[in-house]
Amino acid sequence: MEAPRVDGLKVLRLIGYGECGRVYLAHDDQGRKVAVKLFEAMAIHRALLAKMTARLENGGWPEGVMPVYSADFEGRPSLWVTPLHCEDRGEGEAVPRTLQRRLPEHPGEQSWPLVRKIAAALANMHERQVAHGNLKPGNVFFDENDGVLLSDWTLGNMPGVSHLEFTDALLYQPPDQLKNSGGYLDEAGYRWDVFSFGVLGYRILTGKFPRCHETFSQVAPPPEDTRRDGIHADLPRIAKNIEKQPDVSWPDEPVNELEAGFREWIGRCLHLDPVKRPATMVEVVAGFDAVELRLSAAEERDHLMDQRRHAEHKARRMFFIAGVAGGLAIMLGALWQLKGYQLIREREGRRDELESLRRTASSAVTALAKAEKEATEAKQNLSYEKDLGIARLEASRLIADRLFSWAMEKGHRRLPPLDGRELRLKRLERYFEDFLIRTADIPALSDERARVLLQLAEVSIAEGDAKNATIRLSAALEAWKNLPVDGELRLRMATNSLLLALLYQSTGDEQTGQSFITARAALETVPHDGVDAERLNQLLAILDFHEAQYLSSKGNDTKALEQLLRATENLNHLADQRPDAAVLRSELAACYLSSATILEGMGSIGDAREVRSLAATEIAKLLKEKPQDFGLRMDLAGCYAAMAEAAVLSGDTAGAETLNNEALKMLDRLLGEQPDNAEASIRKASQLGVRAGILRDRGRADEAMKNFDDGIRMLEAVHAASPGNAMAAYRLAMLWWQKGRVLGTAGNRNEEIAFETRARDLLSDLETKTTPGGPRPEQLQSSGAYLLGDLGLAQQLAGRKEESRQTFSEAVRLWESLLKSRPQSEEFDEGLAWCRQRLAELQ
């Protein structure tokens, strides 16, 4: 390949290439050898790279950062010129002096000094408000004095990069960077660097990656290369694999307290939760220095104390020697007089002692034989008692587990129901806590204590105390870590993790997402052999279902729908195997209904209608066994109601009328049984609105208006009684809007504007709140955007030009926001184009 031409440089030859561009050897106008890097336009963010390079250069290049002699970020191609740090191996071969080439030298004597140098260099960058974001061994260079120089900042996995190939830098990046590279612009890059430093430092010190070593070592380039081709950059999968291993352990013990302190800081850097990592590398370097200072101060203090103790010991020893010498002189004289008399008495005593020993020797032999026989019998009895005790303990454990389940539940299939559940839970909690206190110093009961810790966690889950349950479940898992765990116990622990995740979801806690990940990891480690495999699959399906609802609430409809389809498939299989299990049919119907809601949100109205018909079929099967079940009939009426609304949107007026009539009949019967049921009232009012729309399209305006008024009165009553009912408020806004359109068609523009303004104000109020069970945020925004379009047109026709301009401007902002969340939506694109056209006409 012909060398490129660069003004002011004599480019000689290509010496390397990577995912972001090619590197050439060149001579500048001063005769220096330099490296010229030509960037691929699609693989960089020009403005970001230029901004961060300027920050580093301003005030002089920081120590440990590769200086850039010159750069051109506006040219085609963009480039920068840096010093050349290569080893000349002859025959024109120039090998970069990078950490990638020196990895085989580590771990070794220079590993910790190298880690400290890299930390200091990154800290210098962070002090200049620049996050590297692309740390890997190939971007750590060495100068002629083995000093560290960091290069290639803000390249690779950065916001605005449209062409990203696999690079080993991805193996050092945290899950939060792999999932959302745009976080760099929100200053998340500093904590990314902290994590990447932790991974790189751990690898330098141990020779391994801290997580996923088996996989990462296969795709990482070997030391003699800087890249590995032919690998697909699946960032979500890399992030998922990392998140499956939340804990990091070291392969050996630290050699001293200093290394232990340094390792603790490396461990902090490797936290998966960004909030728990140090904020910047400046904090990490300060932590290293603090460890060093603390230990050096302790060593100095110990040295001074040793000197003092040595001096005191020497003085005491001299006084002691003098005293002993004087005492010995006195004692020797007295002992000389006594010695002769003692020798005479000793001869007489030994004759009597010898005779006594002869008499007792015979008795001792007899007693020894008897003692050995009694010891053997005692050992046999002790072994028997031990085996009997173990058998009784196992039996008592089984009975205790059954009684525990009985006490926890409102009713048990083998036992009569108990009353006063909250009181029972408190008593259980006090009993178990007292047991832990009384057995704290008995190592032989470690397995019993582990079992009690697990039961305490289950008590907290039953009480609805998610925070306390998390702490107790973690303590129980830690206690069981070194004890034998069978399949049933693993299933029990995994079930508790799932229940805890569902508890977090019910309260809308921010830990919901992580708790679902933990529960899935726990369920996937349960062996299918030795446990109820159907129960395990059912729990996985339940997990898929509820996590899908959580993902949908966060706007990740694609993944949510994928999980719902998987849960539906598993539940269908289980329901076919056990047609008598009503709970499986109920869960299957719930999956269908959730899938339909997501499909509607994605604009797949026809698919949503088909899925709801499947849900109606499942609910109808359940009604054969429980024909008077109010909840099931409510669900079936909801299916018919939703299918009627979908039919109206798809233009199937005849189908919509049939489904609407069926839904209204069922809702009338349900309201006859429970007149104050808010959910039934909301659904009936909505169906009155559907019927009004059908009558309006057929030219029966008076009948349509009567149905609108009846529905509005019902919803206004529910809204007044329960102002926090988001669904009632949303449906009321929709009926005000529809009534306004009918009035506008009849020529009553001012009344149309009044009703549509009330509807918009109510929707705006709902958008500021996040109410469980209410409409999805995207549904509120899209309804608001359509409503603003109608309101703007009504204002324009009424001659209110300035009001119309403001309304269409607000509609444009809403459509633009919706398009950012779903760029491929034709519906959103068409809505935006229409509002922009209307706004242009008003200018």
C-alpha cells in the first residue's frame, strides 16, 4: 500500500493498524522519527477526540500521557502525530514498546511499580477532566527510561461511533460502558477508567482477568500481536458474562500488609456497581498513598518502641545479675551445712519407698486392664448415642421445616389454616434470633445456624421487608458456602431470591433490576436432577414474566417481548403436561395479556389482538372450572374490551361492535354484583366511548353524545373518589378528547377547545407521576402528541393563531422525544412531519 502524503512530514512505511486507523513511521521537518496515526472516519468521534486532546495539551502535557506533536481533526482523514516509541529490530521492522509486548514479564518484581505508574498517569488525566475510556495493554507505552505513557484516549467504544469492531479494550470495560457508551458525555467515563484500571492491574499482578478469564483469555490477542481478527463485538453479551460474576477473589494471600492494602483498593475499583467504585483515579492514588503512609508510620512507631524496650530490658538484667550474685554467696554456705544431714535421711527413706512401689505395681496392672475394658465399652455406647442423635436431628429438621411452612402461610394443603399471621411471623423471628444468640459459641451447630439464617430471611420476605430480607439472605448464603448443599436446598434458596425480586418489583425499588439478575443466576445453578424439574421450569417462567414487565416499564420492549414469548412457551409445555393445574393456565393467560400490551406499545395492533384472543381462550378454560370467579370474568371482559379497541383502530367496525357488545354485557353483570368496583366502572366507561365512536361514524351523533356523557359521568365519579387512580384519569382524558372532536365536527369549536384543553391538562399531570398500574410513559406521550395535534388544528380553525402555534410547537417537541426513544417508528415520524407542516403554515 502506498504511503499517504502528509504536509510537513516524510511518511516512510506502515508500522501498525487497529480498529480506529493505521499508524505510519515518518520523519518531521526537524528530522525526528514520529508516529502518524490516520483515523477511520466512522470509528471516531471527531469533536470529542479534539476536545479531550486540547484539554490535555492546555498547560503542558501531564506526566504519563503520550504528547501529541500536532493534529488535524477536520481533515479527511483525521490524524495526529506523536513521538515514536518503538524498538528497531532491523530489516525495517519497528516493534512498539507497549505493555502488550511485556505481558509475559508479569506477574513479577516490577508488577506493583508498574500498576502504580499507570494509576498515577490516569489520575493526571482525570485532574485535567479527561477520561481515557479505552484502556488496554496496547495503549500503555514505555519511554526510553521505562516510564509509562498512555495513548489513544476517547477512541473505540465511545458515543457517536458508528463503526465499532472487536478490540481487547472491551475486555477491560465495565458493564455500564458496554451497555451505554453515551454515558461518557455524562461524566461516567471516570468510573469507567477506575474499573478498567482494576482489570488491567489485576491482570498485571496475577496474569489473569478478574472475571471470565477462560473466555477472555481465548479472545485477547497474544503478547506478540496487538489485535485478534474475526471476532464479533457482542457488547451486551460481554456485559452479561461479567455481571454473572459479581465477586472477585485473588489466587493467593498477600505477602504483607502493604500488598493487602493495595489489593483492597484494586477490589474497590472492580465493583460492578459504579456508585461503589472510587469516583476518579485521583481517589485511588490517594488511597494507595494513605496505605503506604499508614504502614510506614506503624513501622517507625514499632522501631522506637523496640529500642525503648531493649534499653529497659538491659537495665533490669544488670540489677538482676547483681542481686543473684549476692544471694548465691549466702545460700552456698547454708547448703553446705545441710547437705550432709540430708544424705543420711535420704538413704533411710529410699529403703521404705522401694518396698511400697513393689506392692502398688501389681495393683496398677490390674486397674489398667479394667480401665481399658471400660473405655472400649464407653466408646461403643457413645458411637451408638451419636448415630441415634443424628437420626433424631434429621427427623426433627424435617418436622421443623413442615411446621415452619405451616406457620409462614395463611393455609397449607396438608394442615388447617392458622390465624394471626403477623403475630406468628414476629414470634418466629424472635425465636430464631434467640437461637442464634444462644448458639453463637457452638461450632458443632454451624449447619443448624445456617438453616436458621435462611428461615429468618424467609420470615423477612413474608413480612414484606425487602431490605432486611436482602441482608439476611446474604448472611444465609455466606453461612452455607462451606456446608454441603443438595438440590432441594438450592431450589429453596433460588426461590427465595425470586420472591425477593418480586417484592422489590412490587414496591418499585431501584434494586429490582439487579435482584432479577441475582434470582436468575440462582435458578440456573439448580441441578435438574434431584429436584422437581417442572417446578423449577415454572419458577423460571415466572421470572421471565415479571422481569419482562420490569423491562417494559423501562422502555426495553424488544427484550421484554422476547422473555414473555419464552415464558409463554414454557408455561404452554407445563400446562399440556398438567392440564389439571389451574395456576399454570392463569399464569399463561397473564403472559398473553402482558405480551399484547407490549405489542400495542410497539404499534403491532393486529398481533396484539391475536394474542389477546389466545388469552381469552385460556381464561375461558379456567371459567369452566370456576364459572362464578369474579376475577376471571373481569379478565375476560378486559380481553374483549381491548380487542374491540384494537378492531376500531384497524378499521374493523363490524368486529369491533360484536366485541364491544360482548364486553358491555359482561361488565354490566359484574357491576350488578359489585357496583362500587372501580376497575369494572373504568372498563365499562371506556367501552361506552368505543360504542359512541361507532355510532358517530354511522351518523348517529345524538346517541354517540349520550354514550360519551354516560362514560364521562362514570369516570368522573371514580376520579373524584380515587384521584390517584391513573387509569381512571387517563380514560377520562380520552373521553373528554373524543367528545371534544364530536363537538368540533358539529361546529362548536370553542367547546371542542375547552374539552381538549381539559384532556391535555389531565394528561400532563399524569406524565409528571409514575403510578404503578397506570398507562406506560410512552402511551401517555403519544396520546398527548395526537391530542395536541387536534387541539392545535381546532385553535387554528377558530382563528386563535398564536395559541395554535404554541400548541403545535409543543406537539413537535413531544414527537421528537418519542422518535429518540424509537427512531424506526413510522407512526412517530409521520406524526412529527404533520405537526411540522402545520407549524410552518402558521409562520
